[in-house]
Amino acid sequence: MQLGVGTRESVTLEPARYEFPNPAGDKWDDNWLIISGDVSARDTEWQFTVPCLTTFEANQISAWLRSVADGSRKRRGRRRGCAVARIHRTKCCVQRCQL
């Protein structure tokens, strides 16, 4: 998934692999994904590869993004600076996860 490609602020997320390559019969562990991402904001860029999403969540996010792209989901009002603040919180979380 790529958002904002060709702009100064963008997010790219891509499933890299399953966290556990050999299914063990556990609904959650068998569906845990390692996600690779690239984030660019006005004054910063970073990359990450972390186990942070299940296949169930990936399907939900995919459906939501498609509904936004095709206009079937109504947009809510946007607060100034909100997207950048969320990106910075994600960066902090990802950095803590990688320690």
C-alpha cells in the first residue's frame, strides 16, 4: 500500500512475511505478519520492519482504504497537523519495538 506517492509526505506499507513461517494451529500466531514500511514527513524519513499486523487487520485496513479511494466512505473533518502527529507517534512506537 502506498499513500502520498510523489509528494513530500508518504507512507508505504508492505507485508514482508509471516512472523512464524510454519503454522502451529494457533489462529493468531499463524496469521501474524511482519510489515516493512517507509515513511516520509516534512522533516524526517524512516523505515521499519516489525511484526505489527495480523492478516485479519490487513483485510480490514485494505477494505477501509479501498472505500476511501472509491469515495464510498465519507471524509470527516481534518484537524490541522493531525496526520503528521500520528506519523510521529507511529515512529516512536516502531523505534521502541525494534529495541
